[in-house]
Amino acid sequence: MKKIDIVVIGGGQAGLSTGYYLSSEQREYIVLDQSHEIGYSWSNRYDSLTLFTPRMYSGLPGLALEGDPWGYPTKDEMAAYLKKYQEKFAIPIQLDSEVIQLTYQLGKFLVTTNKGSWLANQVVVATGPFQTPFIPPITYSLSSDVFQVHTADYLNPEMLPQTGEVLVIGGGNSGAQIALEISQTRQVYLSVGHDIQYLPYRFLGRSLFWWYEKVGLLRKKPESWVGRRFIKKKDPLYGFELKHAISCGRIKVLARATDASEKQIVFADGSSLEAGTIIWATGFRSNYPWLQIPEIFNHTQTVIHETGVTLIPGLYFVGLPWQSSRGSALIGWVHRDAKFICQMIKQFGDHYANEDYSHEDLPSHGS
């Protein structure tokens, strides 16, 4: 077992932003990430993934993305950027380190991983909101002959069976991008449970995100009037490519999928479709089976926190949706929450400043 001041769990944009600010305060910490390389959560996504935020608003503190600041970075560009970021700021990170358990006792946190354990004074959970792919239960009513894949595992149209109808279930930006690329060569059906709202990439000659920053839209708190309205609404789709494909008939919009039997999908309006291929663009769910501190969860297993600060002294989150504002889960704005959490860490941890956390080996519990 090793002893350290701070453990950051998760080495994506939330964890690296946290590391940046911890380094600026000269804190002793380690970032743990279960992937085999930095940026894997980006490089492992579907081939055509492009961010809807311009490079200007897709970077982390201290290092801008290279290229046209108003262009849109690809997923491989983001993966390479995160690697470069970690190297530039020498953020200490241990890869291939899966956290198996996090417990709290007598004011200390025990972080158990597949590579050993850490005893820490404070812990930041920075695993982000996109952890476990969510697929509705109707999947179990479908025939094994139906090819099913979640957007987390989808790569490109070539991986799909080349016969039968293609149904994309879910109307977010990823579902729209995937439906669009498949519709270049196949008839695609898109099942959504709400009216699709389209927004332009640019307005009056400027990026929509420039305007968001100008009016402070992404800084609005969840309890504000604007924040409450945003939370209730589905995220808009950026660009009008999907709208054009629908008007051309390449993509046909269906109601929300409610039931299934064999190859037949039933929709909320009573219509049905026989689908040979289904792509689940139904998002992700937060999942913390390793976080064995029940006090921080409510009855729905949602984390109880105030702007990322939990009820347990020294335990924090970075990267949660609406953690402090609309921008909390967006890569270009997550650093604001990371900076705030690092300020909380400093306030709480100053009384440990004179103790020695030199990574010395400690006897394991129960050994």
C-alpha cells in the first residue's frame, strides 16, 4: 500500500484539468486511469466523430488546440491533444489501473486497484458522465438475428450487416451523426421521443459558442431560471445536415421505440418496423459500483453533492452534468469546476501540509 495526499480517479479531460490545478498548487497526487493509453475514451469512439464545439472551446487550461480555432476537432485529434497535455504539464498518471473499491474510514480514503492500494487524504472522482452504455430493456425481446450495437461500440458503416433496414434509436448529436453517415448508402430510420431542435453552428458570422460565452449561457447555474429550463429540455442538434437528410427521404423519423418482439420494433404512435440492424444511441449512465461510501448516494443512486463537494470531507467530483452549470460536462468548460474543486482541496488539506507523503510502503489492511 502507498500513502499519498490526493488520488484523482479518471484520466480524461476532467482528471487532467484537475491535475493541472493540483500541480499549480504543488500538491502531491496521482491520477489513476483504467485505460491503457491517455485519450482512449476518445480514440475508441466511432471513426467519424467530430465535436460540435470549435477548437477555441475544446481545450483545457494552459494549452490551446492546434489548427483553425473555429474549426471542429475530430475524436483522434482530441485523443492526441490529451496525450500532449499530460506530457506538457507532466501530470503524474498511472494507466491500466482499474479502481476496484473506494472506502472511507477514520478520515482516510482507501483506493484499491488492480495494481495495489493507495491511502489518501482526499479523492477526486473524475470519471465523467459517460461510463456505462444504456440500452433499454426491450433489447431482450429482440431476436438474436437482429444485429445490435451501442454507439459506444459502433465504429463505421462497414461493420454493419449489408442487408435489412437500419434503425437508429436515440436522437442526440451522436445518433444524428451516425444516422447521417449511414444514410449516404442505406435507408435509415431514426427513432426519437421528442421534437428535434436544430441550432446553427454559426450566428451573425460567429460560432454559437462565442455567443454562449458572450451572454454567459454556459455559466448558468442549475437552480437559475435559465438553468431549470435547460435541464428540462433535450439537447439541440447542431447544424442542419440531419434536417436536410430527412427532407430528402434518406432518413425517416419514427416515434419513440416502446416495445419489441423478434425483429419487430413497436413505436409510441402504434406503428412498427422490422429491423435487421439496430444502433442504440441511447446514451450512458453513471455507474459507481466500486464507490463503497453509501452516504453520498440518494435513493436513486445519484451522487449527492453541492458543486462537486460531497457530504464526506475530502471527497469530490469533477465532470458531472450540471455540476455547477450547463458547461460542467463540456470539455471546454470542465476546467472551471476543476479549479473550484482544487480550491476546496487546498482549504481542506492545508492542515496536512507538514506531513510526509513520500509514497512509502505501508502494511496492507488485514495482512
